[in-house]
Amino acid sequence: MSSILTNNGAMVALQTLKSINNDLGKTTSMIATGKEVSSAKDNSAMWAISKVMESDVKGFKAISDSLNLGGSTVAVAANAAETVTDLLIDMKDKIVSAQQDNVDLSKLDADVQALKAQIGSVVGAAQFNGMNLIDGSQAATIDVLSSLDRDSAGGVTASNIVVNTNNLSTGGYTANDVFAAGTNSTVSTDADTFVMSLDQGGGSDEFTIQDGSTVWAAGDKISMRIGEDTASYTVSANDLLANTETVDMIASGLKNSIDSLGIAGLEVDFDPTTTSGQLTLTNNGTADLTSSGQFANAGSGGLGALAGLDITSSANAAAALSSIEGLIDTAIDAAASFGSSQGRIETQSDFVSKLSDSLKSGIGSMVDANMEEASARLQALQVQQQLGVQSLSIANQAPQSILSLFR
């Protein structure tokens, strides 16, 4: 049946053309944006996942910046610590030369004082963006933002790389007249360092931790180097009793630290009822031992003992030789610590860069358009559109044939 009111052919052709135009619009949008899923209506699940991942990529960009900043800060500190180590080694060369009798101690001491000033300059200048990790101005540790960790429930927590600061400043040191010499030991002018030699097969000597004018504070530290080993004791608030009791607590703690080294043949005796604060060392081993002690204030930097170091006399030169070893060890430990942190930060930075690339690739696989497929589909839809237009045109002309019935 033919009708001039209802043209079924035209309606079918029209709906087909609408469908073709809708698909053509989507394909054109894919080509223009490069995305198959450009909004939530395209695929809500994929769109939501991609947006979460995109936010993580933004976060990791900030983390990468944090790692670069932290890495640069630690690199400056590591370089400074290595420079300080080299300067201390140069200073040791001067101090060793001062052990001879036919040298001009005043000229050597002038070199030592110049090196001390240079170390202070290096420590003061070792800052990046205002943060100095070796001058004692920072807390014991700093945090470098290193990662964002997302759990299965969607919760996000920040992870940090903890970097230990190392106080290599030379300030804050005050002489406290800590040590009294024994029979053969030698103390420095300010009695804050000493050195002794213990011959093998029973060589013995003693030193005394004094209570006289010394004012002890929590955090004060006594270090003792015996051969290649180092023992130490740090004063705690519980040690701060009457003076004689305080030095006995310190002497007992230092004795326990020396015993824990397990040096073969070394015997350490301490009897507070005989002489308060006195330790006697006896070398029953088969090799000679050189021992030295060093005091550090609670408020002084790791190289605070440098402030009182001089080689203006033979006694001071001998004490300085024992002190410089501990100072070099302190600087080496600081450089090694910063080097380790620097390596961790660089490794994490490389990982974050690769992780960001992986996340971007994952997002692309979910939402990016396949351009080859889109191009082929565009061509097909354009042909279909042209055919649809022609079909609709033919269907619209169908009612014209009804006029022939009335001629």
C-alpha cells in the first residue's frame, strides 16, 4: 500500500542516516582528541580508572621534583664531607711532621690553623637552597619524599627516604680539663685529649677522668681509640650525680665499651675505691698498642675538638696526632653516610621515572584511540553517509509516483 501520509521507506532511511552520522561523529571526535574514551559517557569505568592513574602520574611528577631537590642537597653535603676529609688528611700530614724534634712547630701550626679555617669555610658553605646538612643547623634526620603508595582500598600514603645529617661544624667546643695523665701518657694543654703507648707483653699505663673543674652535661662524649678500634661513652642525665660519682659512672661506662671491643690481650682495670675515675690499661698481647682519648662537648660539632687543636709544643703535637685520627673517622663516616643516601635517592628517582612512564602507557592502552582503525572506520562511515543520503532522497521521492495514478 502506498500512502502520502506515512513514508516507511523514508523513516527507515532517516534512522539509518542518523545512526551513521552518530558513529561518524564519534569517530571524528576520536581522531580529533586521539582518545577512544574522552569523557565518562564513553566508558565510565575506564574513564574513572584512567583519571585515578592520571592523578598518580601528577603526584609522581611532584615526587620526582622532590627527589631531585633532595638529591642535590645530599650531593652538596657529600661533596663537602669528602672535601673536609681531604683537608683533615692534609692536616694529619702536618701533625705527623710535628712529631720530629728538628722542625719549626710554629710554622707547622700556622698551616694547621689555616686548614682549620678552610674546614670551617667548607662546612659553612655546604648548603643547597638554604639547607645545610653538615653544620648542625638541621635535625638529626631529614625526610625526602620518595613515593606515593596506593592500597587496594584506594588509600594513599606518602613514603620518605630518611637522610641522616652529620654535624661537622667546629664550633661550640669548650675545654673542660677532662683527663689527668698517667705514668707515661701525655695530655694536651687543655687536658681534653691524651695519648699513651702500651708495649706488648705487659706494658701498662693509666689515665684519670677528672672531676675537678669539669662541668659535665648530658651528651658529653669521651672516645678512646686503641689500635684500629674505637670505644666511646656518652654521658646521660642519669650520670649527673655528685662529681666523684659522675666520673666513676663515666669511667665504668668507658671500661665496658673498651671491653666490648674484644681486643686480644688487653686488660682494663677500674677500682673506684682506690682512685676515682682512673682506668688502667695493660697490654698482655703480642703486639704494641697505641691508645688515645678525646673529649667532645654536648654542644660542639662533630669536629668541635679542632677548636682546641694546636701543635705549638711537642706534647700538644702528640695529643693532636691521636685526635686527628678520630676526626678523620668522623668525616669519613659522614661522607659514607651521605654517599649511601645519595645512591638511594638516585635509585628511587630512576624508579619513579620508569614508573611514571609505565602508568602513562597503561592509561594510553585504556583510553587512547587506535588511529589506524579510526582512519579506516572514517572512510567506511563517510561512504555509508553518502549512501544513506541517497537512500533518503530516493525514499522521499516515492510519494511523487502516486501522482501518476491521478492523471
